[in-house]
Amino acid sequence: QVQLVESGGGLVQAGGSLRLSCAASGSIFRLMGWYRQAPTKQRELVATMTSDGSTTYADAVKGRFTISRDYAKNTVYLQMNSLKPEDTAVYYCNGRRIVTNSEVWGQGTLVTVSS
């Protein structure tokens, strides 16, 4: 079974840090990333990382968030520093499979940043 399982969300004060993890199983992904969806807003891209290490970031998180991958563990991380209340959202892990190019989503993990 192909799945992505996120962990690491929680409540943090503004200025604090959190690290999200997404463990993949059942497939190898050529592209993995993080998206987020705040209440009443559309889901938006946060960061992605290809299998060759290329990264992209949303302007809102550049310089504060860092995406990384552990290929041995088939896991992707999102280190979030200098968190702001506007970072509050459900964060979703996303992966695009290397063979079929199909997309897989995790169940989401809630990040709440208090002011």
C-alpha cells in the first residue's frame, strides 16, 4: 500500500520552530513536497524537493523553512523556523511516484502558531 504519513505538527508560539516529517512507504517518489491549507483558504505549495535535490519554496516561507529528504528512510522533512501566526494551517505531504507519476497525499498535520 502506497502511503505518506505526516507527523510533527502541534502548537508553538510565534518565533518558535517545528519540524514536520513525512514517511513514505510502498513507492519511490521522484518529487516530494509540502503544501498547506489554512481555514477558508485554498491549499498552497510550501516547498518541494526533487530526487536530484532541487528545491522550490513559496515566497512566504523563503529563508525560514527548509525542506530535506532522507532517501534511505524514504522520508521528507520540513524544518520551520521563525514561525508566524499566518503559518497556521494543516500541512500536507505530497509525493509524485517515480514510475506511474501519480500523486499521493498524506492525511495532514495541524500546525498552530500563537501570537
